[in-house]
Amino acid sequence: MKKLPLLLCLLVETTAILAQNNAPNHTRVQQGSVSPTGLTVEYIREPTQVAIKDGQPEFGWLVPTSAVTQTGFQVLVASSKALIDKNEGDVWNSGPVYKNGSTNVTYQGTTLQTGKTYHWKVRIWGAAGRPSQYSKAQVFTVGKSDGELTTGNRFQTDRIKPRVFTKKANNSYFVDFGKDAFANLEINYATNTPDTLIFHLGEQLENGQINRKPTGTIRYQEVRLGVSPNQTKYTLRLKPDQRNTGPKAVVLPDSFPVLLPFRYCEIEKASSPLQAKDLTQVVYYNYWENNQSYFNSSDSVLNAIWDMCKYSIKATTFAGLYVDGDRERIPYEADAYLNQLSHYTTDREYAIARRTIEYFMQHPTWPTEWQLHVAMMFYADYMYTGNTELIEKYYEPLKHKTLMELDREDGLISSQSPKNTPEFMKKLGFTDPKEKLSDITDWPPAQKDTGWKLATAEGERDGFVFRPINTMINSFYYKNMVIMAEFAKILGKTSDELDFQLRAAKVKTALNEKLFDKIKGHYVDGEGTDHASVHANMTALAFGVVPEVYKKSVAQFIQSRGMACSVYGAQYLMEALYEAGAQDYALQLLTDQSDRSWYNMIRIGATITLEAWDMKYKPNSDWNHAWGAVPANIIPRQLWGIQPKTAGGSVVSIKPQLGKLASSEIKVPFMMGNVSASYQRTSDGIKRFTFDVPANMAAEVEIKSKAEDKVVVNGKQVASAFKTLQLGPGKHEITLKEAVR
């Protein structure tokens, strides 16, 4: 396990102590008076209902605010409640460990026994050097190892009552549960005679009624329920879908009933009366804590989009892996990466992402670009958790996923390379010798290629011209090489690190020398074409390919194309815009209300994000696709600019680009606690920021200003032309008054 560098530990502790010493008197709390909270085993917050796979699990906890920063800890693991209650660790007593790490603390006691339950607790030493009280004890059970490292979190259910319940003519009822959800329906119904009720469940309304012939993969199902005098409680027997319950689909737990995404219910032939209390939408999803994240702003459209996207991430966790909604219930790498980023910014949950990463090492999918998302998933996991176990285990096979073996002399790669052999496909994890990689760029393709009657000329690819050497793929490849160089450094593989660095430099040079049009100031789609799409340019800019001198022209080209990509491509379009500082245009796209916008999804009646901007752009779309929920991570990571600066988030970077918003509030979850911030722009032009940094963490804040501006930090004026402000744990206020220009 990688440890934090000593210099970084000292930075965190020093800034924390300074923050405490400079804090108002009423914020200073006696050290040692509060114990750690938020205990986790293998990143799972309530491990009592799961079996931990790893025989050397990682422990974690939240450092109390009163401690400011942690300077040491002591972990106890006991074989019984009686022993842990007496603060005796007969299985493991770490003794005082004088380190500030409060996550990724690896078990180092006697061998844990499969099937046995253990109890653990922790106390810490704070900045003042005195120990806290022990935390409350947490219980975990050790399960069997299945060859994977990751333990999945438990599932939960919500029991939702109708928001709208209307009795209609002919003993029929209309019910709206408020939100689409992967669920089943429970009914309380009393009758004196045997009878059959007819239920209609669906996601979409048409003229005030459930659409019983929806297009695409919008769900609808009719269910007939036999009722009798000797029974009053029923669960609908939904019909499983052959496609999403087939051999390639993720299997749901045996304890689950058949699930169908639905929001609305219509009931016919109910001869006995029904009330709203008699109907319950039983919703299934992975462990979720809704209060871990929050966003609000002066823009009501943006707020509604955030709410929909955050809920989309929760609603689509029903499979325990990141899947493609309800069409196939199969994990796809690009879908999963976008889902992962948004899950990290909406809840303090990491198990699904880690499970999905391990799944992809054995179950790849065919798009070339999708393979290049796997290393990015590993990197996101590393930055948010600080854990290196997955990197250590899968480092060698991960090399193949980068497609580095398909390069040519100048460093550029191609899926059409003669090196792309059946033997290479096996290295990627494919088992069918007929399977081949295929460049995808974006999805869907031009609809004339699909046979759909409703056709647009370009699909979601902005007219992208496919060439064997493809700018978008090689931009992804460059990012992969940068990531792998860092992984090699972590693992102490010096020769590999140098090799990856060289490969990254070669591909970046080739991209800029061979695929960049210096006269027009943008990238072409590939070798042998002069066509330029938004895709080639947004990925080059988002992944750090573009030299500083050309960022402005590339950003201008991107802005000339509008939302010329899919809901998937929007991830990299938004990242590119914020990378170029085009915050006003980025906010304009986030809050756009055309039919190629997130707001359009709300307007047409969806409560979970769609697979496409609108059904006319992808007629077989579904209404429950998490890759459409990009704003759930773009708002925290880019608009507010809150991201981990160091692996595990002990230091976070905050670079607000709030555009024309007059105010905003946000809370972003990290392993070590939640970072909160607020912003207010007053009528006289003063910008006021507040930041609340959790204990044991630090923040580097960058707010753009000029030398003549007045900047005040916690009541003291500072030099205006700063690059970053170093903030320790606690609450801070920064005001910026721009000089009259």
C-alpha cells in the first residue's frame, strides 16, 4: 500500500495546526473529547450484512472536527463483543501508530478465519497530542475469497407511497409514485370473491395515461393479479425481460423479485375499494446515503438538472455493478467510467466501482475507446481511495488494455494495426476468436447506418471521418500512457515508468505535428482527412494534448460546434471547456433548454437520465441510463472545481469556475470527510466564498484574481495575484473585490 510522503503529511498537519491556532475562540474544542466516527471496512460503511473477501482488509474512519488533524491512531480488533467492550484487541492491537492516515489502514493481526465475526474500534491522537476516546465498535464477518479483492456493499430498499392517487371511472385508478425506479409493486387488497385485477406499469405518460406502446426501450408491462378472500398482501409477478436477464446480463440476488423500472401504475377491475396507502413501490438499489452530497444555486434549471442526475446515479445501482440501464444490464467501460465519476461526487461509496473494474478484466466489450477507459477507471479509483491493491494485482494485464502493443514507429496506435491479432484480443480478455475491436467515437452512429426510419445525417459523431489513425483514440491513448507512468512509479518499476513517459511524449508530439492544423488552429479527425469534429478537439483538450499556446483556438473551435456530441461525449466536451477556462459557455450548455440538453429530459417527463438527448436522436433509447448523468460529476468537479489533489483526497484542489451564477452551495464527499463550499456575488461586485475543510484534510484553493484586486482571507488581506491558497481543516472565508476597470 502506498503511503503518503512525509513532506505531505507534515503539510497537512502544519496547515491544520495553523488553522486551529488562527480560528476564533468559539471554534476551538478540547482535544481528545470526541471519538472517531464513520468507520469502514474495505470502504463499506455498514459491513454487518456483507462478508469481507479480503483476508487483510483496510480500515478507515472520519477524524472528528475537534481533533483538527490526526497525529496517531490505535486500532483494536477483537474476537468477541465482551473483549472489544473492555478495549482489548486479542486479534490485533496495533498499538499507538504515529501517522496521520485515517484510511487504508491495513489489518496486520493474526489470520482472520472465514465465517467468523470480529469487532473493531479505533482511537486517535489529535493535533494537541492527546488520545481521543475509542470509537463505537463496528462488526464485520470474513467471507470466502473468490479470487477478487473487492467486497460488494449491501443492497437497500425504499418503500415509496403514491404522490398522486386518483380514482377514475369503472373501478380504475391512476397512481404516480413521483420517480422512475427499479422496483416491484406491493398491494394490500381485500375481497370477498376471487377476482383478477389488471395492473399497467410504465415509465412514460401519453395524454395523461401510461404509454402502453412506448418506443425504444422505454418500459411498460401489463400484469394480471389473481386475488382471493384468504389473502390480502400481494407482490406482482413481473415478467423478466429475455434480453436483460440472459447469460451475459448481471445476475441479481436470489432474494430480489423481478424488477422493472416504472413510475406510473394504472389499475383496472378493482371491485373492492383501494386507497393510496394500499400501494407501495418497493425500490431496490445499492447502499446509499443521500446526505453525503448537496448542490444548490441561483439557477433553478441547473438545480433541477443536478437533482435528476444525482437521483439517476442512485437509481441505477440496483445491479451492484455499473450497467447500461435496463436494456441489457451489462457493464460497458465508457458507461461505467462516467457512472464512477458521478457516484464519487454524490456518495461516499467506492465498492461498486472497484467491483466493476475487476469485472472488466475478464469481460471486455468491443469498442476500441471503451478499452481505453479501463485505465481511467483504475486512476479515478486510486485518486479517490488512495488504494493501490487493484493496480498491484492487475498492472500487467492493464498494460494490454491501453492498446500500447498496437503502436507504430511514431507512437500513434490503430485498431487496424496488423498487430491486432486473435492472440492480442485474448490478452484483452476476449474469448471469441471472431471478436474484433471497432472504433466508435460516439454513440449512436449516423442513423442511416442502423436502418432506423427516423434518420439524421451524422448521428452523434459531428461528421467524424474515420481513419486508421484516429485523433480521438490517440488522445485517449496519451492519457493512458500518462496514467501508466504514474502507476509504474507507484510500484517502483522505474524502467516501465520511463517507457510510459517516452510513449506519452511520442504520441503527444505526433498528434500535434501530424493531426493539428496550425493554420485553422484545431485538430483534424485523423490521418488523411482535413475534417475536424468536436470529438477530436474536445478529447485532445480534456486529456492534456493541446499545447498552452493553442488552447484558445481549440476551445473556440469547440464552441463553434455546440452540443454536437451525445450525452456520453458531453463528459469530455465539458471537461475540455473548463480546462480552457470557458466557464460561461460551459454553464450555458449545462443550463441549455433545447432538445439537446439535460433539461429536455426533464421536460419530456423523465426522472432518470436518458440514454440520448431525445428519442428522435436514438429511437431505441432507454429512460434509465446513468451515462446521461454527466452533470452529477461536472458540477462538483469542474464548475466548482473540487477534486482530489493527492491520492485518497487528503489534499483537495478547489478551482471554482462558476460563470454567471449569483450564488451557489455545494457539499462533495471524500473518503476522509465532506468538503462544503458556498458562493455569493453581491450587488456591489464583491465575490464571497466560504469553504469548510474536514479534519485531517487540507485544500489548495485557486480563485482567479488580478494584482489590483482586493483579496481578504479570514479577515486578513493577502496578495491578490496568488496562484493558490493553502487552507487547513475548518471554516474559511475568502472575499474578492475586483478593482474598477
